[in-house]
Amino acid sequence: MATTNDLKNGLVLNIDKQLWQVLEFQHVKPGKGPAFVRTKLKNVLSGKSIDKTFNAGTKVETANVDRRDMQYLYNDGTDFIFMDAEDYDQVALSPELVGDAAHYMLENQNLQVSFHEGTALSVELPPSVELVITHTEPGLQGDRSTGGSKSATLETGYDIQVPLFLEEGTKVKVDTRSGDYLGRVK
């Protein structure tokens, strides 16, 4: 058990026998009336997001979530296969569980997988990854670094928008939360 004063981003709560991850929280002390905590929660299993308000100091039940370092091995056609870095056990995760993380995962990449009571909950990526552009249309003469963008296919098969001057074979940094191009990698 914890109080609403202990909330932090990423904490998993057990509310009404469902697991909810705290995405955002804000302590509010109005001039009149008691303080409260406004939160944005995401259901760990369904992905649904809700806004919930708690009175300040209210006790909330936290869920015991185990985050394990795992290595993504391969996709066998239906599931994504991960290997635990400590005991070398292999775990098959469904595409629904992996979700959009699949757009940024390369074989042999180390990631974190969250588990609750032996059940996998989610795959956690770093905030950004470095990937190589495998296909893009050539830029036109006179293209500059500002203004305009074009579609580029990354080595994972995912398409993002990049500036016109980038070419195939260029290594780029990509934001895993939004899919935005962040810059070139030297």
C-alpha cells in the first residue's frame, strides 16, 4: 500500500482488481477545499487511458511489477521470442502485447519486459533508438535541412517522416514514443 503522495510516473496500481500504470500525476492544492491528486492512468492489459482524481493522502494499492532485462531474439511468424538475460529462459510474447514496440525492435536488442505474477504485461523501449534507413526516394537538388519531409523505411520495416536531404544507409535516431525523427547519428 502507498499513499497518493508516493505516486510517480510508471508506478503500477491495483484498482478494482485491474492493473493501471500512472502516466501523469499532479498534486493540486486549491485555495479553498482539500488538496487532491489528478492522475492519468493507462490500463496495462487493454491500453485504455482514463483520468482519475484522488483525495490527497488516500491509500492506493500498488501492484508488484517485476521488470526484467531481456534480449529480443526473433519473430517466429506469430510471436516475438525474448530471452531472459539472467537465466536464459525464453518467453514468447504475442504481437498484441508487444504492440508498437515492434516497429523499433531489432534482433539481439536488449529491452525491459514487465511481469506481474508470472504474466508478461508490456515491453519497455528506451526513449529513442538508432536505426538505419533502408529505403527512401532520392532528395532533389537544392533541398535544405529545413522545410519538407519524405517517407523513409527503417531496417525494421517501419515508415517514418524524415527531412528531404537524408539518403538510404543513413543511421537516424527515432523517438520510440511518437515515431518522430530526432536526428542523424554519426
